[in-house]
Amino acid sequence: MALGERLRNAVESLRKATVFDKGTIKEASKELQRALIASDVEVKLVLDLTNHIEEEAVKEKLPKGLSRREHVLKVTYDNLVELLGGTAKKAPEKPKKILLVGLFGSGKTTSAAKIAKHYMKRGMKVGVIAADTYRPAAVEQLEQLCSKAKIPLFGDKKEKNAAKVVEKSLKKMKGFDLLITDSAGRSGFDPELVKEIKEINKEFKPDEKWLVLGADVGQLAKKQAEAFHNAVGVNGVIITRIDGSAKGGGALAACAVSKAPVYFLGTGEKLDDLQRFDAQRYLSRIMGYGDLQALLEKAKEIHEDGELSPEELMKGKFNLDVFYKQLKATKKMGSLSKVSEMLGLKMQVPKEMLDMTEEKLDGFKVIMDSMTVQEKQNPEVLNRSRIIRIGKGCGKTESDVRELIKSYKQMAGMFKRFKNIDEKSLQKKGGGLDMQKLVGMFGKKKKKKFKIR
């Protein structure tokens, strides 16, 4: 069971308890402990967190306007947010030079291209320097990544001195708003690595030095952050593979303890799979309560390419034409699975819909081309005789047509729930998201059966 699901179960047990006493709180604390320790969070941090929650739960005086249950839920959520980084320092809006450091296999090279694209989208002229002269084919890998996003790259495959590569690059790459240098890593932190990083740092003179960590290092992130900080003065962290590791919580908690601000999370292999880190939004998303802000940010990026309006995405006004257009655009946000997670619906959406392929979408388009304008604009008129006619007209089976209608209704239901919701409506006094509203809004719902005549 994943960290988010375990945490959600613990919170749900507090919210739904018919008897709210020390035993209930103790059991929820044990569930929290199991979840966090399984995610490789340091045991002392876990015990400190649950002890604090239990102490707050039995206090005689409660904050004005809150029941004991609401108070404990708030304390639990706030402490989890603090454990994973609290109100994190935001990444600079207009950095000039970024040096990426980290051990071998941490994902520096992919992160270099992702960060470049992130800042290019914000109107900056960005160039990348391939200074990893240690790993075979490192320059070729970065060339392939940068070419996808048309990011200017400088590297010298013959030069084995990383500092000299940087020196040559700075002479050639003038007039850029931002330069990003991808440095080499090692299998362990050793004197040779420190020497090379210091040489690159001296030549490059970066204003930002970011450590790239794989989420799978767990609580070892603390030692790595401190070691690299002592070498070159790290002032930011990127955690990669956050969605693919059970130790992501441990890595985040370790960075928080070491005072290393996490700026970005790598959430996949695509160049767009990079998210600004916010502990509150991250916790809300993994617990299944959604991340509306991240969804709207992704929708805005797609809209800038003239393909999808964020307003359309949230309004829930659907016909089959709009459904197909939005489904295609939504797929570009990463996957339906990720979008459903942002909406707080991942556990409620059928697996076959989350795993929908481009081939399946193309099949839907063929079926829709066989429909009348009225049928596409008003799918409710689709009865059995129409479905049979449509199937025959496009060479598809009756079940294929029914699958399209079912998927349409599922998607329409998903977005309809968010018609009148924006992030402001979820804010609580004093800042942050309102735990009570999130739990109530995204609690488990009974599955509705879709009837097709």
C-alpha cells in the first residue's frame, strides 16, 4: 500500500470514528507510524510527530470554533505538511546560472532538460552545458533530450576535463538568460567528485547550485544534501522518480531536516513531468484529495498551444466533440492517471480509463465520425438502434460504441464535480488548504451505474 493511501486511511479513521477517544487516536497514530516508517522516514521524526498529535488530542482547551475531532484532524494534517517540508522556499523565477550536482543515477541529465524547458516556457532564453565527461554517452543522451524541446546545447565529446568544457561553453553561449550545467556523478561521494565539482563551480560561477536526488534514497537524502552542501554550497534540491518510489516521503522529510529546500519533483520520464514542490499540495495529492492548482497550471500550458481552455476543463459542459478534444489534450498533461490524481479521483476512476491508449482514442474518433451532429452534441439520444447503426457505419461493434458512451459519461461526471470549485474556495483562514473541506469533498463515493438504452 502506498504512503498516500495509508495516510488517508489514518485520517479517514479519525474522521469516521463513532467513538472519539484515546484508543481511536492511538490506533490512528499507529497507522501513521506504519505509513511513514514504510516510506523510510527517520523513526525519531515519526515518533515526534505522533507524540505531538496525541498530546494535542487530549488538551482540555480547544481552539475556538473547532470540535475535538476537527482539531485533531487539523493538527495531524498540519504536522504531516511540516514533516515533508512545510512552507517551502520557492525556486527563483529568473536564475542566471544553475549547476546541477548529484550522484550517479540520480537523474541529473534528464532534470537538466526538464528545467530548461520549464524556464523556456516562462519566456527565458535557455542554454544547456554538457559537462558530464565521466559517464559514457552522457553528451549524446543530453543531445537527444534537448533536441526534443529545441534547447541549445554545448558539449565537447573529446574534452575530458569538465571545467574546460564549461570554459569553452561560456565563450560560445553568450546572450542567454539562463545557462544550466549538467555535471558528472559517481557511485559514491568521493574526493575525485568533490574536486571536479569545485573546479566546475569556480569556472561556471553559478548563482544556483541544485542537488538532484532520486526518491529511492529515502532518509539518506539528509547525508547527501549535507555532503554536497559542504562541497559547493547547495541552495536547492530536485527529487526525481517521486511517483515511482515508496521512499519519497523519507527523502522529503530528510531534506526538510537538513534545511535543504526542495524546489521541484520529477514525476515521470517526459520533459513536462516536472512540478514545483509544495508540501501541502503534494500531501493533498498523494492522499487522494487532489491538486487543483497543478491541474490548472498544466491546463494553462496546453491552452497556450491553442488546444484546451482551463475554463472548459473545469466547467463540465460536455458533448462528445468536447469530450474527444479534452481527452486528447488531457493525455498531453502526462496521463489520465496523473490528471485523475490531481482531481482527487484516481481511486474512483476505472483502471481501463486511466490506461487509455492513443489507439483507443483513435478508435473513438472513428466511431464519432459515424455519428450525426445531433448525436455528438446530445449523446443522451443514443439508444440501441442508433448504436447499432453507428457501429455498422464505422465497422465497429455495438460494444465498442457503448464503451465510448460509457467513457464519455465517466469523464463528464469527473469534471462536473469541479464546476464551481477553485482553489480559493478551499482556503482556510490563516493560509493553506482546508482539511475538512478536502476530506468532505474527496471522500470515497459510491460508484454509479451507467445505463445505456
